[in-house]
Amino acid sequence: MNNIAYLLALHSIDGLGPIRLRAVLEYFKDPKLVWEAPQEQIVKLGIPRLVAQLLSETRKKLDPETYAKKMAAEGIKWVTVYDENYPKLLAQIYDPPTVLYYKGDLDSLNQKTVAVVGTRKITGYGKVVTEQFTKGLTDANLTVVSGLARGVDSQAHLTAVLQSGKTVAVLGGGLNKIFPPENRTLADRISKGFGAVISEFPPDYPALPGNFPSRNRIISGLSLGVLVIEAAADSGSLITARLALEQGREVFAVPGPVTSDLSKGPIDLINMGARAVFDPGEVLEELGISGVRESESQRVKDLSEEERLVLDVLENENKHIDEIGRQLQFPAPKISALLLKMEISGLVQSMGAGIYCRK
């Protein structure tokens, strides 16, 4: 589209969302003509008078060309729904963002993608499951999409980065307003070689609570499927999953301990028709994607008899190192050495406080 600077300036107007902006662009055919149009003409097209007034006030103090150059100088790039390289899956939803601002590699948005979302109050169980599934997805060359929130989102992004995979962080505010603030370093790492950080909000737009449902439709819209790991019954992750169902995308849920409130969200989704999954391979199978992750049988075939016994003890339950030692009647130094070796091999994982689980 011509006059992109004017489109970006229009996109900065609060209240001129994707549907309204597209309507005026379809009428005028040129964003510069929209920018210069009389207020009353804008109102006649169905735009609320307050929004039309805000447009009139903004164009008195904002120069579109200067505005676009400032963003570019900050390292912020953009893609519009009118561009050929706009994410194909996202373009299919009812109300795709007119403009996506991003830092990083836009190509990662057009790869095969799966969203991994869940609670901000992640437990040890949730951390292990998030790592396991994210590793499996990135091993199969999928891009992991999430919302850069605390908890499951952050763990999914971090695991993808540590696996040298690709991940896309979708923000609930502008690129200059990373939230939560402790994830600024993670966002910077993602944008420098591990995917992209994106937002439909102008760069200086704050991360307001009301933004997140809108952000969630982008997470699901970018993805072939949405995987929910640990979520309370009222979790925002369930909004993402429901949006995915409306968009015709697959929804997966990882069952959790029945004693945990964070298992209620996945259970509700399963009751609504989401597929219960226990291994990343099941997600890949449902999506028709071949995984390259080494099978457990290949990893365990060279284990010693003592290491096999440890795996058997952890078959169905997480246990403290002391309990494992007592059950197998192994001295503490021996069980510690076995668990360390098996953790390095990727067969068990420490959940903290001396508790181990089978991966």
C-alpha cells in the first residue's frame, strides 16, 4: 500500500481498530486521503465522533513521515495486512490486525507454529511439562508462539531459546512497553536470532488489562493449534483456546493433578472437545507433522540396570531423592550420582526441593 507513513499515523489513533480502519481505507483507497479528510466525512462513514475528533486533533501535532522515521530509528519494523509477507494464518481470521509492529525475524511468523499458553502461577509440574512439550515442538522445527507473560508463557519462550529454536512473543502493549518488565531481556534475546517480538499496538501504547483478549486472538490466529498447560477455570489462556476453536484451529490440553486448581482449565477444555495430550508427539501427530525428537526407547536402551530401576520408581509419581533411595535401598551418594547422570541424559528432571520426575 502506498503512503505507508499515513497508514501508521492512522493506526496510532485510539479507537480506530482493525474493522473501522479497514472500512475507511476501503472507501478512500489511500491512507493519505483518510488522514486529510474532513471530520464530518469520517463520521458519515460510521466512525464515532469522538474518534473522528481525535483524528483531527492528532493530525495537527503529528507528522506521519517523522513518526515512521522515528519508529525505524528505534529498530521497529512493521507489516500490514495488505502486504504479501503478512502472516498467512493470521490473515485468515475475522479481524486480523491492520498493522503488526515487530522486532526480529518476520519469517518465523510464516513457519509452522503452535501456541503454548497457561497460568502465570506456574508450578514445578507445569515447568516440567512446559519444557517437555516446548522441546518436542522445537525439535520438530515448529515455532512456539506465546504471550511473554509470567509463568507458562515465559517458560515456553525461554525453553525455545535454550533449544536454539524459534519463538514468537505477542505483546499486550507496544514494543517500547514490554510487560512484565522483568521479561525485557528475554524479549531482546528472542528478537536477536530466535524469532520475533510482535504487537498490534503502536510502540508506546501501554500494556493495559483490556488489551490482552485482543492479544490472545493474535496468539491463536498465528498458530496451527493451541496447547494449554496449567490454567485455572477463569484463566485468560482459556480465552485463547476458545478463540482458537472459533478460528478453526486445533486445541490441546495437558491434564494435571486432580488436586490442583490449575488442572480445572485443561479439564474444562477437554470436556469442550480439546484433545488431551501426554506427549509432544501427540500434538505433532494430530497436526500431521513428523517429529525428529529421539524416542525414549532409544535413550534408555544403554541404561544400566540401576538406572532402569530409578526410572521404574518414577514411572507414575514424582518423588523426593530420599524416598527414591529408600525404595531402592541405594546409599545417598549413589542415588545422587545416578540422578545427575540421568538428568544430563534428559531422562529425569529436578523439580526443586529434592523432588525428581521422569521426563
